[in-house]
Amino acid sequence: MPARDSFFPTDATTFSTPAAPAYATYPGAAQAQTTTVSGRVVDGKDQSPLIGANVLLTQIPDSARRGAAVEADGSFTVPGVAPGRYVLVVSFLGYQNLRRTVEVGAGQPLALGTLGLQAGGGIALKGVEVVGRAAAAVQKGDTAQFNAGSFKTNPDANAQDLITKMPGVTVDPTSGRVQAQGEQVQRVLVDGKEFFGNDPDAVLKNIPAEVIDKIQVYDRSSDQAQFTGFDDGNQQKTINIVTKPSFRNGTFGRVLAGYGPRTTDTG
């Protein structure tokens, strides 16, 4: 069993940026001078990039979060990070989570270098080795795409059951709220279209996992921006459920009708 210090590092493993200039101490200055935290995430053994790995920064002590997904070359950049002390957690399917404490200075970009994850996480998929890991996630531009077939679920599982097995996606058991890449999911689409109205919880509980081919996670422009064509800077964390070709058109509707409305499993 790893020593406790490997998960809760000492000062020797704490990353930090240079001290902030004196002007950053004026009221409001530190908040205004956000910066970026960047690095690469790779397999600790063969140094191959772990595409789609989740990088999450949680500020101490107020628990504010910022996150990013790892791109095709293994790199990541977390934007808009305020000065302060953070717990960095890097996670990926089938690997042990990596934890570090990082110090971010005002307006000082923090480069973490290469972060290697070790295979064999405590809740790794059983029986899924290199082939399954390679197919589990890909990064396409700003979209993280997960292959549903790489995640084992029960025969009666719904979309919510499926996404909770994906790295970087969590569901609050009390409220049903979904978070992806450290942000609350505001929209869930099916094949790029609204389904069950603007209610992510209803969509996820009423779509059977068996019809899902892929899950896409990305930032979607606000309704106002899409209507006017003007980027207002507001984006919504969105999940798009891509159904299997065989379930599209009429087949999907028949499956959904037989599946029926779902409620939260209390068993």
C-alpha cells in the first residue's frame, strides 16, 4: 500500500508560481488577475498521452473548482484560475488518481510539466486492458468523446448509470445534478437535439444505456448567442448522447416507449 504521503504530498511536492508582485495585494487585484495552469498527462509506464483524462483544481478552503480535459497530445490548460492554494486531482479510467497541492500566483501561469498516472485504480474496469483503455475516450477539438461500449453497465441501466462510470463525470445522489470536468452540466442533448425539454435529470433517467453509442462533453454557446450569432461569452457545459445507428429514427422511439419513465432507484 502506498505511503500516505504519496497522496497528500509534503512541501517538497507542492508546485508553486513565483511570488505575486506587490500591486496584487490591493483589494480586488488578486481576483482580477486570473491565470492558467497547464501540463501533460501520460501513462506512467510508456509515457503515452491519456486522451480525455480529467484535470480538476479545487481551491482551499472554499472548494471553488476549475477543470479541463486532456487533449490528443496529452496536454491540458485550465483557464481562469484565481490566485490561491489548490488541490490538483488528475483521473482517468483504469488508473490511480494523482493528487498534488499547487500554489497559483496572481497573473503567473503555472506549468506543472509531465504528470504520469499509474495503471490499476481501485475502481478500474475489470477485464479492460490496453485495447479498452485506448477506445474509451478521444478528444476532438473542444469535445471529449467517450465510447459507451467501454463502460460496463447492468442490462437495465439508464444514461445516468452509464455516465457515472466515465472519468470526470459525477452525479450528486441527493439532487441528481451532474458535473463534468468540474462544472455543472446544464444541457443534455440526444443526437444534438433537445429531448424531454431543458431537464438534464429527466433525459439521463429516461434514456436506456443500451441505445447509447457515444457520450460527448463540450461547452455550448448560450441560447442567446446562438439566436443572435453574437458570442456573449456565456457557455453551458453540455452532454450530447449519440445513439447507436440501429436505434435511430423509429426504433429509438419504440425502445423508449417500452422503457418507460424512470425514478431514482432507492434500492
